[in-house]
Amino acid sequence: MNEMKAASVNRAKLYQLVLFPFNNGATNVYYILTMNYIAYHANGVLGLALMFATTMVTVMRVFDAFTDPIIGMLIDKTSGKLGKFRPYIILGNGIMAVSAVILYFGTRMIPEDMMWLRYTGFVLMYMLYVIGYTFQTACTRSGQTVLTNDPKQRPLFTIFNTVASLVGMGLIQIVATVVGGKVGYGSEAFFNFVIPLAIILSAVLTLLAVIGIWEKDRPEYFGIAGEKKEKVKLKEYADILVKNKELRMLMLAGGSTKLAFSIATNASVACMLYASMMGNYSGLYLPIYIICYAASVPFFLLSVRTAQKKGQKAALAQYTRVALICYVGVLALLLFWKEGSVLTTLSLSHLNLYTILFILCYAVGYGAYYSTADMPIPMVADCSDYETYRSGKYVPGIMGTLFSLVDKLVSSLGSTVVGIAVMVIGIQKLPDTNTPYMEGMKWVVIVLFCIIPMIAWVLTLYAMHRYSLSGDRMREIQEVNAARKQAVSEGMDIEEAMEKWKTMEDLEEKK
């Protein structure tokens, strides 16, 4: 039995756990550009209509609905000399780099009297970018299945993934905040500086990720059948969605929180809160941003410890509750805010009770949430292993693109929701650091910054209540899969192995 347990565990080396998550960091560089600033480029630089600029992020996800299944099947059918994942990681990043150059620099060279061509070029390059993004993000989720299946190691992926994301996303966000505060988010100067930096940074992070997965991107780590290529069809997507409840619940949890995050952290929301309402964007946004990230550090350690002891499901639910409770305080403080009142204005230079309470509630809540924000990513690997256990099929590409599609669809709604919200109160241009406070802005900020995240966390808690892949359950699944894999390698048919070993009791009988 001990030999069976040992065979069931595929552990990663430390450098692999550290480096491969940089694949997510590489794509998050472009994610920040798309979610926060592409609308500024479309509206401010190219002169495209505001509604067009804010809704295109969402519209492009309809295109994603067609490309994601195809890309997922390509990954699952691939098993060449370069592996299953490495070719698509490199290809995806290359496509994004090329599309970014044309999208942000090429389109502005089109004369203003040919606006139809600007619209066309913007859409086409955006479509190309989406294809590249899908190739690379799908590999982040599916590649974890070969990296490690150890229930004690997979939670560590969350820490390293967050660190990797901070290197990419955090650096771009900080640079963009500083540059945007000086030259404006909707200026050519802003994109002239940020885009080349983003391309170089993402390429370097991609290289590190490829090094991290190099040794594990081999057939012996591909599910039960190893070198056998899966015969994947489009109908597999529907079958998995119907029969894999665990993936559905994870998609609900990950999708709802991703939507909330993309809305609450949108640059326009930050401008309305810190500049228009509080009157000091440069003195508040970046310092509070850094404080919140610092507050997440102890929660990362606690959440990983909880995940290793009780499973990732327990950790995600526990710290989501903490975030929800803290945001009740943030909501109350914003409800008490009054225009022109010194008592309810945030100030780090002249601390008051309002500022202290806001930072305390917001930092702890954000820290608790952020420590688990990326936890659904390694949990996709658990769902993929469960699918292998359930059906015998190793289809990490399908699993990754299913989760990725929902993730991208809901996160893309962020810009659209913000755009509609500001238009409702009469703002015809995306808010920036110079936008004055106006009637209705307080309630827009409360809804976007607080209420939507709180609703998302309630949905997450509901999903985790119905999600069954606890730590103990995953250990059983890995051991059963290992027994089947060994039998298949010795000549047994997959169907026979699936029927022979279903539970831990079956493994005990074999012993």
C-alpha cells in the first residue's frame, strides 16, 4: 500500500514551483493593460466612442467563446518533442507581443479622417491578442497537472503564483500609476512608456515559466494513459460541464470574485474614490495599494497552512468570510462619507479616525481576499485530476480553457460595468485624476467598490459549500488514478482499470 501511495504522488522541485507560475505573471501584465487601460487608449488616443471602448473588452469574449474550445483541444491533442504546454506558452506570448505593438502604436498612425479603419484595426488586433492570451493562460491552468499532484504542494502554487503575478501585474500597475498621474492615462506618452516595458517584462517572465515546466512537460506525467493521444471532440466540453459538478462550482467561485476584482480595482473607480471624492489621488492610491499588498503577506502564510492541513476548499472559504466581514466596515465608512467634510476624508498626512478605520478594514479585507484570489487556479488542476478519475480522460486543455473562458468573460465585464455606471450619472469620458466630484458618484463608488465584491464572496461561499474536493478526497483520487495508471502501463485496458479500481477499498483489496 505504501508503494502505491508513493507512486501516486508526483512532486515538483522547488525551482519548478517558483518558476512556472511566472507564466501567469506574464499574462497578467497584459491583463492589467486590457482591463484598466485599453479603453483609455481607444477613447483618449484613437478617439473611438466611449461606449465602444468600454464594451469591446466584453464583446471580444464572445469571440473567445469560439477560440477557447479549439485551443483547449489543440493542447490536449499535442504531445511532441517540445511537450504539450511549452509550444503554446511561447506561441501565445509572441502573438500578444506582436498584437500589442500594432494595437497601441500602429492604429494611431491611421489618419483621423479614416476613423472606420481605426475601428477595424483596433478590433482585428484585439482579436489576435485574445488568441495569444488564450494560448498562454490555458497552459497556466492545465500545466499544473504535470507539475505536481501532491495535495501539500499544490497550495504552495498559490503563494508562488501570487508572487509571480505581483512581479508582473504589480510592477506594471505601479509604473502605470506613476506615469498616468503625470501625463494622463489617455495620452500617447503614457502608452509610449508602458507598452514596451510590458512586452519586455512579459517575455522575460515567459522564459522563466518555460524553464520551470521543462522537465515535467513529458508523456509520463500525462494522465493515466501516458503517451496515448486523447481523441478530443467539441462535445467533451458539454459533457464535462454537465457531469463535473466540482468544475462548475469552481467556475462560479473563481468567476464571481474575478468579476468583482476587475470592477473594484478598475482605474476609473480608483480615480473617483481617491481623486474626486477624497481629493488626493497621488497621496492615497499608491500608498494604500502598497499597504493592502503588505497586509496580504500574513494571510498568504495562513491560507497555505490551512490548505495543506484541511485542503484548498477550506482555505478559500475561510478567508473569503474574513474579507466579507471586513468589507461590511468599508461599506459603512463610505456610506458615512460627506462631500467637503474633513472628518470623513481620507488623509495619510493628517491621520484621522476615519482614515485609520478605512485602512484597517480595507487592508485586512483585501489582504484576506488577495491571499486566496489565485487559489482557484491550482484547484483547476484538482478538478482535472477528478475528471481523469471520473472519466479516465486526461484533458487539462479543456479543463483549463473552460475555466479560463468563464474567468475572462466575467472579468471583461468589468470595464463595461464601469463604463455604464459612469454614463448613468452623466460622465461622458472615463474619469481620471482631474475629474471633479459630481452628484451620484458616491453611490457609484459604493456599488462598484464594495457591494459587487460582497455579492461575489457570498456566491463563492455558496460554491465552496457544494464543492467536494477536500484534501482527503484528493488524496484518495490520486491513489486510485495511480493504481489505474500502473495497470494500464502493464497492459490492462483503461476501461477495465477504471472498473477495477474506484475507491480506497478497492486498493486495500489489491494489497
